[in-house]
Amino acid sequence: MSTTTTTSQVDLLIVGGGPAGLSAALMFSRLRRPTIVYDSGLYRNVQSPTAHTILGHEPISPEAYRRKARSEIEQGYEWTQFVDGKITKLVKSDKGFEAEDAEGNKVLAKKVILATGVRDVLPAIPGLQEAWGHRAIHCIFCHGTETRDQPFGFLLTGANAKFNPMIMASGFKLWNTLTHPKTFFFTHGMHTTTPEGLRDSGLEKFMGIIKAHPDKYEIVNDEITSVEQSASTLTLSFASRAPLSIPYILVFPERILPSPHAESILTKDLLLADLTPFGGSIAAPDPALPAAGMPRMGDDPRTQVPGLFWAGNSGSPMANVNLSVAQGQQAAAFAGESLGEEDLQAMLASV
């Protein structure tokens, strides 16, 4: 039995159906230009039951948010097509870009927006991945407020030694207003009784505060061997002490990599540059711009490849839904401007 494949020609291909890709699709659809959005169904926040700080939608499930946004675009803009599938090949061509999906269908696009997202690589502790987005959280604005007035913990690992001081500074600057009756600092085998362990844990600067409030703060140096999530708590087991149960724990990823659906296309051959070392994200076209760290906003959404743009976590791993939406709109505006300039130059050349 033969399988029929298709070849589509569009002005814009958007790879990714999360907030950044949907926002880019909505913005670009206003230009009445043919567009295809590929949605692989893989999303960074897929395990989170709710999303916060989205104006007019407080709170909302990420799935409901995506479904509503896509439905509005499909109903209002017939020239924008959604495909539930995965782009597996993407190369630059003389006339733009040539893409192919997992079914063998081809897309010829003048411009491309990579809204491909990322995936978080957590510390290799059994059970932690299952708790991610529920009781293992990463951000006060995204999920932290719900931890108020309950015991809380910070997980600090050796792999994150260069980030731990930032995590702890944020902990003391932002989280104190949530009045956790008890806060644990889990150093996962880094012994704060040694100079190296104290430095790498990120706690060195804050030891005076911790020692001044022994009833409020506790350091646990033991290695965590497993995490088990229940309806109301996380139970942490250790190498040499009794298990401990707390409602929530903050976890910072040890690495951020491209989403699995984008690994085959985010190559140096396409991008003409390596991905950022920690973020696994698309590097800024201007070396003077920050490649990772705090959310990039107001940056140039272009890559080093003409006609290829980034939006959302693919280029700004720390961006939340709102920033990703803004970045999607900006990428779409740049793509539309670029296409319009090309059309204008063709008109001027024809007269």
C-alpha cells in the first residue's frame, strides 16, 4: 500500500505549538499570508496542572490555554494551517527553507520561526521527575505562592554550584514573604562543614541568617536517595538519616536541552552556531546580547541565518508564558516585515 505525501508552499513555517508558536501564529495571521504551524504535542510544562500570571486567566491549565488559543486562530484565520506532527528535517535553500515531517510531507517556506521549546534535565534522584511541576517546583511566580505558610525546601546540587548562590539569594529576597514556618536546605551530599561544600552549596553568604534562626532554617547535608510524591507531601529518603516529608521543594534544572521534537533540526548546519552551553538554546545573533540567564526580552528575534527566527524558550529558557507570547509576536512581526520588504523591492524593480 502506497502512502501519499504532500508538498506545501507557505510564507511562514512555525515549528512548535506552545505559547510562543501560537502567539507567533496569531500575530502573523493578521497579515493574511499562508502559514503552517507544526505542533508535536511535546511541551515543557506538560506536567504542570496550572499556569499562573496570565492576565485574565488566573489560573488556567496549560492544556486549556493552548486549546483555546489554537481554536481561536483556526476559527478566525483560514489561511493558517495547523499540523499535529513533527518536523524532522529543516535546511536552508535558495528560496527560503525546505522542511520535512515524520510522515514524509514537505514544506517549502520563505521564513521559519523556531518556537521549539526546551526540556529540563533534573538531578538524577529517583522519583523527582514524577514530582516535577507538582510538588517539585522551580519559580515563585509560576508556582511558589501556593507553598505559603507550609514547610518548604531548596534542593542544591553540586552540578549547579555556579547557580546555587543565585538560587539562595532569590530564596532570601523573594520567598520570605510566603512565611514558611520551616525551610530546609538540602545540599545533596555537599557538606557545608567544609569550605568547598559551603561555597558550592551557595549558602556561604547566608550562614549568619541561618544560624541566627535555628528554629526556622535547617541544613540537611545528606545525599537524597529518592523522592516519593503523595497527594499532599513529598517524602525524601536519604543515604544515612530518616526520611523527611515536606509539601514542596524548589528544584533548579541541572541542564536545559532542546525539546526532543527539535533535536534533529537544531544543528550547527542550520543555525551556523552552536547552542548555548547550559541552555541548549539558540544563541543571540549579536555576541553582545545575553544568550541565557534572565529572560531575554526586546532582543533581536533573528538568528544568524537570514529568514530564521526564534521565539520563546528556544532562545530564552527562563521566559514564562507571558514573555514567550511577547517573543512570539515579535518574531512574527520581524518575519512579516522581512517578507514585506522583499515584496516591496520586487515591486520597485518591476516598474
